[in-house]
Amino acid sequence: MTVWIIMMFVALMVLLLMGYPVAFTLGAVALAFGSIFLDFDFFNLLPLRIWGIMTNFTLIAVPLFVFMGVVLDRSGLAEDLLETMGKLCGKLNGGLALSIVIVGAMLAATTGVVGATVVTMGIIALPTMLKHNYSVPLAAGTIAASGTLGQIIPPSIILILLGDVMGVPVGRLFMGAVIPGFMLVSLFMVYILIYSWYRPAAAPALKTSSDELSYSNILTTLFPPLLLILAVLGSIFFGIASPTESAAVGAIGALILAALHKRLTLKNLIDSMQQTTKLTSMVFMILIGATAFGLVFRGMGGDSLVLDVMSNLPGGMWGFLFVSMLLIFVLGFFLDFLQICFIVIPILAPIANEFGVDLLWFAVLIAINLQTSFLTPPFGFSLFYLKAVAPAEVRIQDIYSGIIPFVLLQVATIIIIILVPELVTWLPDLMDNIHGL
């Protein structure tokens, strides 16, 4: 049976790499192996699992946050932020790159839609950076990496899914991700400052005098997204609303911002709802397929096999932590974050619990690790998004070389958090103490 369990996992990986749809591949592999090695009555458990998914109150936050992001993408928020921050920071060496990181962080805390963020910044900012003689790898790497910040900075869809899969309260997970998220932003900015100091010609300052901004322009551009961030995250942090309720607050806030930008047309609203339905359906179909796969995998004894292997690793808990982080990082080269979240994490989470690992801390480590899957070739989606909208002179090799420092910074962040777990646990514990929990 051990051999067949391994063959089941190998068959899944091969079919996914061949390009078959994820949700149906998961279900088909589960049905094939389950019908051979388990009784058909075993699948009577599957409808109960699916019903549990579809009635999960926490997961209602997924379509609401997706809707918020899609509406804001169509409201012109990203364009206004990029223009304003570019003018504010442009007079510094590396200022344009710094402005992209700041805007990426703000969009992460309001939209969280990686593809839309990368494409928008690629269309608007990349030609400007190239026009001002920025290093092509630096420009491409900054945009690709900044666009992925929505994976770790709350409200993040992957944090909601990880919280559900691992049994960690999403509100605590949001709070635990705040310090690591902004630590990652700080590391990106420090790297850009050092790079531009060391190679000023590769990240020159803007010398035009037409980039002055009025305070009113700055306030009208920066205040609305900051207010939305405060409404969404503040309502969670201060116990006013649950993550699902705050997602509804965010969706309403996005509609208000779109109306203020005079972009809340019937066409944009219908497009936003259609896009939200497509993205949400994709997530839930993968989740249902992964549930079927996990059911059969456990029925065949796969969880016991993995537990035995991991328990016998040298180093105990630290050996498990190293192997699991390495496994997720390597799989990120070939699979996207949803596949890893729904296939691998349900196997690793119970083992982490057996070792006494804090699942909140472990979940944040996984979220940062999954963020790198957007940047690592050959299947890093941020790389594809950027290449699709980049000018012809930007080669895929430039994008690949540009993301290497940012991937290393993400790995460094993981190492720092492993060494200092309080970076994750301090804020959730503080908020629990404030609320008397």
C-alpha cells in the first residue's frame, strides 16, 4: 500500500504538470485510486465533507474580499496611487522603485489580487522606469515582487484558506501576519536603497520640476485607501467585526470608493460580479477536489505514512520544519499556491500539531513561503503577468534575474521569523489581552 500511496501522489503531480485542470484532476485521481483500493461506500463520506465546506461561515469572506479587490481594480485606485507616490518619491535615487513597493503594500491591504496588481503596475510604472534609465532587472523584479505582497499582508485570501485548512482563527492569523508583512516591505525598501546607493546610475532620481503635488491632491489620493484599510483591518483587530463581517465592510467600502472615482457604472459592476464568481468558483472547485483527494489519501493510510517519515527525521521538530519549508518552496516552482494549500498543507498541519508546533506561527511561515511561488520560475504567475504587459525590450531573462534578490529576501524573512516567533505571536496575544481573552 505504501507504494500505491506514493504512486497516487506521483500520478497527481504528473497530470498537473501536463496541464490538466486542477480540481478535476484531484477528483479523478481520488476516484481512480479509491475505487481500486477502497470500497465505493467509502465515498459516502464525501458529500458530508463538501457540505461542510459550502456551509463554512469563514469561507464566505473569500468571495467578499475577491469582490472588493476586483471593484477597486476597476476604480482607478492603483493608477492614482502610483502616480502620486511616484511624484513624492521620484526625486530620490531609487525613488520610483520605492514608490512601487509602497503602492504594492497599500494595494495588498486593500485589493489582494496579485494578477491585477502586477499587470496594473507593469502597464503604468514599468515604461516610466525604463524611460528614466532604471536597470531593467531592478524595475521588473520590484514590480513582480511588490505585486505579490497581497499574499501575506491582510486581508489575504491565502490566509483565509490556510486558517480554514489548519484550524487557525482567521482573525488571529490576520494579526499574526501584519508584522511579517511589513517587515518584508521594509526589507524590499532597504534593498532598493542600498542598490540605488551602490549603483546610482541604475536607479536615477527624477530631475523634472513638474512633479510637484499639492497637499489636497496627496490627501485625496492616499486617504481613501488608508481609510478602507482601517475599516477592514481595524474592525477585526479591535473586535468590532469577524473576518467575514469585515469582508462585507470592505466590499461596501470598495463600492463607495468606485462611486467617488465615478467608475461605479453598471458595466463595471456586472464585470466585477462575473469575475468574482469565476475566481470564487475556481477556488471552491479546487477545494472540493482536494477534499476528495485528501479523503482517499487518508483512507489508504497516507497520513500515517507521512507521519512516520516525518517523525523519524533527524532533528525532531526542527527537522520537520526544515523539510516542510523546503518541500513547499520546491513545489512552488511547479505548482501554484492553491494547489499546495489544498494538497500539501492538510498533510503537514496534523504532523506539525503532533510536534507541538504553534499552528499560527506555522501558517504565517507557509504563507510567506507560498508567496515565493509567484516569483519562482518556470511557473511563477507574477513573471507571466509582467511579461505579458512589459515592453518588447524587457526579456524574460531580465525578469528572472530581477526577482532573485526578492526571493532571497523572502527566504531571509522566513529564517528571521523561525528564529524570532514573537514577530508572529506578539500582536495576536496583545489583542487577546486587550479583549480579555
